[in-house]
Amino acid sequence: MLGLTHNARDSHDHDAPETYVFDRRRAGRAPASGAMQAVLANGRQMPWVLRLGLVNASHGGLCVTTDAPIEPGSRLSLRVDPVHGNWTTGTVVRCEPLEDGYRVGIAYEQRRAA
């Protein structure tokens, strides 16, 4: 189901068209902050350990910032707590340049029932 947000102009401004913003994410996002650790292993090179800055999170994925671009489709092993945290796997779905780095969207991989 698509999320629909209605951005209505002032009711006295009858000449201006109303706009709709569509958001295809299925899960609500919660702001997040702090750093997390990720490992990128593409099979052709040595694994690459990354430090990511959290932007927001949901049960379906994360938005993070990083200093280097990460190719969409790349698989990452992720954990928030670098000492005691559990590892989970995600796939990069988007990577957008910022003024001082990159904003990366990561979707958690869904586990299949046996």
C-alpha cells in the first residue's frame, strides 16, 4: 500500500493547485542518531569495514550517511553496537551524494521460513 501525504495550500488561495507527495516506503521511519559499523564484502576484494552515521530507521531498513559511495545492490553486514551487537544483513537500495558525503538507503534482507 502506498503512503499518501496531502500538502494543502491555504484554503484562501484557490488559484494554487494542491500537490500530493507519494512515499513508497511501507514502514514508518523513526529518527536515529549515532554511529554503526558495517562490512562490505563483494567477493572480489578484501572486506571493507565502514563507519556509518544513523539518520533514521524502521523495521524494514535504515538511512545512513557515509564518507564514500556504496553501489546500490551491495550487501552489507551491519551492527549498531560494535562490541555486543548482533549482526544483520542489508542491501543498499540507493546512494545519493551530499555536500560532505553520501546518504545511503539500506533494506534489511528478509529471512525465508524453512
